[in-house]
Amino acid sequence: MKLSVTRGVALYVGALLGPGLLVLPGLAAAAAGPASILAWIGLLILSGLLAVVFAALGVARPSDGGAATYVRAGLGPRAGRAASWCFLAGIITGAPVVCHMGAGYLAALLGAGREATALAGAGLLVVVLAVTMCGVRASTTVQLALIGVLVVVVVVAVAGAVPSSAARNWQPFAPHGWPAVGSAAALLMLSFVGWEAIAPLTARFLDPRRQLPKVIGIAFAVTTVVYLSLAAVTVAALGSRAGTEVPLAALLSLSFGSAGSAVAAGAAIALTVGTTNAYFTGGATLARTLTAPGRRRWADRLVIPPWLLTVMLAAELVATWLLGTGTVPVSAMVTVPSAFFLAVYLGCTVSGWRTLTGAPRAVAAVATVAVAAVLLLTRYALIPALLVTVATAMWPAGRTGMVTPRPGAAGRGSRRQCEPGRSGDRTARVRSRRAGVPAGRPESPGAAPAGGDACRPA
């Protein structure tokens, strides 16, 4: 089905707004105080640069292969494979954090402590995993409806908190010093992840060259208004309480009391479940394009590959222990998935600088510098991102199920000529079809992330 401008805007806004909006304004305010608004503005400028780059890349090579397709076009197949693995690592490390954010609103409503919040987040993730494993998937319509609920809650919270705003709450402006603005930017980057998630949708526009720039421009304008209004009111209305991990609940409580906290908790849980389900579905699809099908048919039929399920559960156990004991704060956990997604962005912007022409090429060059700067701000979280990037780029392509074009496939029209793993591996193709994942055509879960770099049209 071809996308209209209206539905395209809805999908892009749905990809850019997510559960991070529930917590990150408070974490940024805790890190930098009122000066956190500068981090918001800086990242909005970066988001605008990324919007231009992804619009240009989408027009230049419409593809359902995702962001890794763009990376491979400019940097080669090894870099494309590394981008796919970084995207998957971002999903694996980000899911526990997102579930912890949603559970935090429920814990705040019930007056639970840190340990209970961590356990609730783990339980929420297990529930979503079980739902996904049963084949239940949040449709695009449901995802957009959940984002619509989030936008409504944000609008109501901002409007209700405006009368409580005071100029004195902006002083002192930078209580933790100016370097703290950079720390806040590293935290907030998770709110700006999304441009790569809807990269596979570019091929679904009837006229990408005309529609895509308009869609991305409107989506950027909408998210800018939402982000800046919420960030500004969080500081202006809450003052010393702006550093809370449940800023929306705090804002709604100014107008509706305890009822506001209940509404925020309900919206947080619903949004977390829907978004995480979409990420798991997209991550499972991507995982199947990156690894060879299993030798056992029962494993191939599972929605989530056994190895990915094991890794996700292990990541949740580690996150529960770190967050429950207070060994690592939420603010530090957030930077880990941010670093992985930034690595994908860096690959896309560098590829754009190498493959685009004219003004988009210049924008890609500026965006490359900006993305690299924010990536450095993630500090220790940069280490696992570098390790995954280097390891997957150096790993022999023949050891995975990455689909590769058949030799001599060029010039055979638009029909796809690709196969998983080594050329002629017919058994792998059959197993992929039995698992419900056509070889070389990873499923695009609407606004859900799909970074699989399957194969390009011949």
C-alpha cells in the first residue's frame, strides 16, 4: 500500500516520539538544570540536519532495506553489516531501559522504591516478550494511536502547568556548570532516535522525490514543538522538582492531583508495551537477516530466534541488578543504546557525505561532525558501541546469514536476485520462508525499527 503525505507524517512522528519522552526531560534537568534547554535546542538542530540527510538518501535510493542500505552504499558491505548489528544492539540494550521508564510511573503512583521499580520493569519486559512470542503484534494503527495518546497527555500536561510556571525557576541557569549541557545532550539523544527506524518506508511513497521532503519537514516541526514545550515547562513549572524521573506525572499533578499521576501511569504502561512490542518484532526480523537459519525447524518457526531471546533476557537480568542496586543510575543506562544508535547515524551521515551531491552533501558533512561530537559525549557507553562495530565489521561475511547479491545479478530488471549466506544455499532460503521471513526482504513493522540491510534490487 502506498503512503500518503498525511499517513507518512503520522508514521514519522510516531517513530520520533516514544517512551523516552516520559523520563528524559527530567533526567536532562537533573543533569544540567535549566541549561538543559540548550541541549534540547542543540539536538533539535542536529535532528534537522539528520532529517535533510535521510530525506536526500531516501530520494536517492528508495529501499526497504533500512538504514544499513545507506551505510553499505557509501562504505561497503562490512560497514553495512556493522550498522545492522549496532541497530540490533541498540534494541537489546534499550528495551530494559524503556521498560524501566514505563514501570517508574507505576511505581511512583504506588509509592514503590528503587528495587520494586527495577523488578516491575523486568516483569514488564518479560510480559512483552511473551506477548511477542505468541505472535501478537501491535499494528501500525495501534502504535499511532498510542503516540496520539502520548501527544494528548503532553499537551494537557503543558497547558495545565503553564499557570504554575515562574521565572525564578530558571535561576541559577547552569547550576552544574556548562559541561553538564553536554551530559544532558547525551541523555536526550534517545528521544531523537527514529529517522533510521522509518528508512524502509521511503520505497512506499508514490512520489518520494516530492512527498518525502514535505513529510519529513512537517514531522520535524511537530516534534520540535512537542519537545521544546515539554522541556521548557518542566523547568519553569517544577523548579527544583524538575529532576524527577516521572516529569509528566509531576506536571499533571499540578492540575489534577493524584488523578494526574494515575493518567500518566496508564499512558506510560500502554505506550511502553506497544513500543517495546514493535521493537521486538522489528529486532527479530532484523536478527533473522543477520544470522543463518537454525538447524531445527521448531526454532525457525519461533517469532523471536532462541539466541536473541536468550540475549534479551540476559540483558534484562543485568539491567535489573544494576538499576535495582543503584550500581548504575538510569541516566547512565540511557547512554548505552544511544551510543549504538549514534553509531548507525554516523555511518549514514558519512555515507551521505560520500554519495550525495550539492547541498545535501554539505549538510551530511556537518551532520557527521555533530553526530561524532554527541557520540563522544556518551563517554563509557562508547566502548561497547566501538567493540560491536569493529567485531561485526571484521567478522567474515560467510559466517552469518546476511543476504548477498548473486554474482551477475546486475542488469536483470527490478526482480530481486539475492540469497542468504553463500550463493546457492537453497536450504537456508527454504527455512527462512518457513519461518515467515522471505529471504532478503525483512518485514517492515510500520513505525517500528527495521534496520535490516537485506539486499538491493538488481
